[in-house]
Amino acid sequence: MWWSRLVAVPVGFTTFPGEVWAAPRSWVEAVYPGVAYFNEAASGGHFAAWEEPELFSAEVRAAFRALRPS
């Protein structure tokens, strides 16, 4: 069953406006109960790392910032 496959580790999730499927936070939290970071970017799409490399790398850094020890 799908709920037995939930991801239990901390997850960083950024949704981009040009993505094929828009994932609202409620959907993300239903599948990834350990959401540590969620953001809706202002630009980018399915290939965000290629389309907006600076934005993509900033999102990766922001997602892991909360998980880094002080």
C-alpha cells in the first residue's frame, strides 16, 4: 500500500512554476512527512537545474541549511 512507502528522512522540496505537475505543500507533506524545507520558486520548470542554475543551487543550500549542525 502507498502509505507503507512514506519517506521518513528529512526532505527538502522546491516546486517550480513551469513543472509538469504542480505539487502543493499538502501533497508533499502527505508523502514526505519529514519535510524540513518547502518553497515555491518564482521561476524555473521541470529542468530547473539547467534553466535556473543559480536559483536551483540556492534552493539546495537552503534545504540543507536547516539540517546542518550549528
